Amino acid sequence: MALAASPSVAGIGSVFAQSDSAKSQLQNAANAFAQAFAAVSDAQKAGANVTSLVNQLNSAGSSLSQADMSYARGDFNGTIAAAAATILATQSIVPQAQNLKSSAQASGHDAALSSVAFSIIGVAVFLTVLFLVWRYVKNSYMRSILDARPEVVEG
């Protein structure tokens, strides 16, 4: 009787080990997805165009959802496969999001510098034109005063 019970006990231990492995894989996939989501969110806040990353994130989210449903059904092999697909999909998202964030921050910095430079140039041009107009009006007024003939008033 002890021999007959041995295979079933080993089978139960295998199921528990597979369940733990699937749960661990599912948690790793969820963590990888959360990191990818945070990276894409940060890139978007920096002003980057993250449309392609959102599409990749949606695909990874679909795989994660599939892994979660497989785990709920007790399909541990399906859970592990879908979780691995999620992790694989999210691995490329994080570096791409970080590159886009860096690019967006650099272009924002460049835009701010060019805005300041053009403002300084605009102020300089305005002041130069203002000075030239003032000088023209002043010279015109001085000429009109100098050209004026004094009137003799008899009294």
C-alpha cells in the first residue's frame, strides 16, 4: 500500500511545485509590466511620442491578462508561457521608453534655449528700432525749430 501511495504523493508535490512556479512567473510578469508602464508614463510626461510603446504595452498587457486567466483556470503551463511572453514583450519597452524620455527632455531643453535666444534678439531689435525712430523724430524736431524764422513783434 505504501508503494501505491508514493506515485500519487509525488504527483501532488509536482502540482504544488508547478503551481508555485506559475505563481512566481506571474508575479515576475506583473512586475515587469508595471515597470514598463511606469517607464512609458514617464516618457509621455516628458513629452515623448509613445504611441508605438503603448501598442507594445497593450500587447504585453494582453499576454499578462491571458497568464492571469490561465492561472485562475489551473492551467499552469499556459500561465508560465503567457507570463514569459509578457516578460519578453516588456524587456524592449523599458529601454525604448528611457531613450524617448531622454530625447524629449533634450529637445525641450533646446526649445527653451532657442526661445530665450529669440526673445533676447527680439528685444535688441526692438530697442534698436525704437532708438532710430527717436533719433529721427528728435532731428526732425530740431530742424523744424532751427528752420523757424523769428517773428518780430512790434509793440
